Amino acid sequence: MKIFVEPEDVDQAVPAEVLLWLAVIDRAIADYCTPAQELTAYYKADLYNFFFDNAPRPYNLVYICSMLLDREDAVRKIRKRIATHTLTEKNRSFRSSSF
């Protein structure tokens, strides 16, 4: 599994709960980038809300990054990685299916 949250995104001396939240975010990214047919529509919608809801609601990406990790700038970086990965996967599947 690819790790989307890079180590330089957090301080070197991080508590264990921060590492746990980073693992949660990584898993959510991996699930979100999974082809749609492998996920239920409800789960995909929940993941979309987790990543792209701009209001800090309990345990969404904005809440985790700002309240628990104290890194509001991480939200933008993570969303950019998701978009880049999703576009790359779509292009890869388009290329393979067009030949």
C-alpha cells in the first residue's frame, strides 16, 4: 500500500496517536482511490465527505489535521495527492482500455 502522508509532513518527535491518525488517513486515501465498483456507493460518499467537507466536523480530514495534528496546511497537500493519484489512475485505465 502506498503511503500518501509523507514523514516530512509531521514533526520528527510525534506521539503515537498522531501516527495512528496518519495511518487512518492513509487507509482512507487508499480506499478512496480504489475503483468505484469495488466500494459501495455509501462508503464512497462517506469518504468523499471525509476528505472534501471544508467544515471541521468530528473526525473528518479538516478536524484531524487542524485539531489533532495541528497542521491545517496538510489538508491541501493531502487533497492534492488524492487528485493527482485519482487522475493518474484514470489515465492509466483509459490508456490500457483504449488499446
